[in-house]
Amino acid sequence: MPQRMPRVKNEEQYEALRDKGYSKEKSVRIANTPDAGKKGGKAKPYEEWSRDDLYDQAKNVGIEGRSKMTKKELIHALRNN
């Protein structure tokens, strides 16, 4: 069964990332992240997030297998996808 790509919320940003050579998956993930590309550094590190918040973020960016992941695995998947 082919993997279905999540809907892109910011087409302009997605296309710009693809033009820079980013993968389709990473481009979708970044383009679908609220406030992506804005500076500020105000987000807490993933280690301070709850597992439920990490799960929701993994869901937003389309990480497969997230329901069976531990908090540590979710952090790893979010940082490396």
C-alpha cells in the first residue's frame, strides 16, 4: 500500500523547501508546523514536553508508528525526520 502524504498547509513554503533540495516528507513537516521559519526560540526543548504533546506533534508532521513510541523515541523521531 503506498504511503499517503499529509495535506500541505503552506504550499509556498513547501515549494521553496523542495527547491532547496529538501525531501518531500521533510518539506511537508516543516510547511505544516505552525510558525515554522519564524525566529524566536521560545519553544521549550522536547525533553520538557509531555508525551501527549510529543505524540500530537508527531501526528502533525506525519510520523508513522507514533502510537507505539515512548517519549524518548518520539523525541528522536521528531528530531531526525
